[in-house]
Amino acid sequence: MKLTIEIRAQNGKFQELYQTLRAILPMIRNEKGCLDCHIYTGVEDEEVLFLSVHWKSRADLEHYMRSESGSALLGAIDLLSETAKVGFDRNSRWEGINTLKKMTKKT
């Protein structure tokens, strides 16, 4: 399962957002089920970052979102982004960040 998060930084917060995401990357990569993880900058818009994570399964993604690192990721997005949206796999439609926030709640 591929997760892509498109994050538009708040005005003047791009560098802080970028550095925060880079600090979280090793934690994501060490999570069970993480197959690949990268940050990309927008080609057309330099205030946009993309976090791309390939998970072995949706269960692994949900487990990560309930972890300390998952909470840190959501906290950074809340604090430093103007907007954020989430996409799963290639052909899915973009969804709001609340999609990931719902995963933090155990069912």
C-alpha cells in the first residue's frame, strides 16, 4: 500500500517543516512493514512537500499512525502546514488529513 501526503507549508515554515519531516524519516523507515520512504519537493510549487511511504499492508500503516512517530508526523503537519491531503496507491482520490487521524484511534 502506497501512502502519499501532499503538504503545503505555512508561509515562512517550509524549512522547518522539511527539517522536521527529515528527522522523522528514520523512524518511519524502522517501522514494521515500511518498505520505502522518501520526501520530495514540489516541482511547480516550492512550498509543497510530498511524503511517500510504501507499506506492506494497511494494518502496518495503521499501527504506525498509532505510534509515537505517527503522532509526531501528524503534529508537525498540524503545526506547520497550511493544507495537507492524503492519497493511497496510484488511482485513488485525494482525501483530507483526517483520514490518517482516524487511524490513530484503536477500533
